[in-house]
Amino acid sequence: MTAAERMRRMRARRKADGFKVISSWVPSASGQQTSYSSHRLLEARSLAMHAVIAEKINRDPGLLAIAHRNLSRWSVRWPDGSPPWLQEWRQILLRPWPEIAALLTEPSENAARLRQSSPFPGVLTPAERKRIHEAFRT
């Protein structure tokens, strides 16, 4: 199988999985192509994961309890003083679900920062995580 055939198969598989194929870089303000950044790829993958998490919790609000349990479990690690992000997530999880979902899927710097310490591990199944990781493989 040629490289082109493998690429066509991979694109067809990703399309069947519901991922939109994006095949161009957006030029910078100066008109030059931006350089590749693995950090950008990781942020995009995190955003995609949290979009799927938000969709799942929207369908089954009971899954939000996983995030609360994670925060409670993590709080035990820091009995003398928790890191700032832990308290920040506690406050966020007190908000109404639509606000939380909007924050999870927001492409802002602040939302990207919060996703780095996300309390949502365990919401996605291993198969869902694998599908997203494969879609963002370099």
C-alpha cells in the first residue's frame, strides 16, 4: 500500500469517526506560515477531549459526580494547603452546568490553562480516549 493510499484510508477512518479533516495552516498576521508546534497539537487534543466530555455530561448529568469525586480525592493529597487550581475547580463546579460546559469547550488561554488540571479523568471510556488520541497523532 502506498503512502497516499494509507493517508486516504486514515482520512476516511477519521471522517467515519466524526472528525473533521483540516488540511491547511492559517497564516500569521505577517502572512507567513506558522511553525508546527506539538504544544498546539496537545492543546487541540485536550480541547477535543473536553468537548466530548461536555457532550457526554450533557447527555448524562450524573457523570459530573466523577469530577467532584476526583477533586475530593485530590484534596487529601494536600492537607496543609491545596494548589490554586484545585480551589479554582471547586468554585467552577459550583456553577450551573451550561457555564461549566462553555468553559470546558472555550478556546481561550484561561480555559486551556484550566484543562491542564482537569478534574474530568474517568468520564471518557478508554475507547473514546484512544479514538481522540489517534485523531491527533503526529
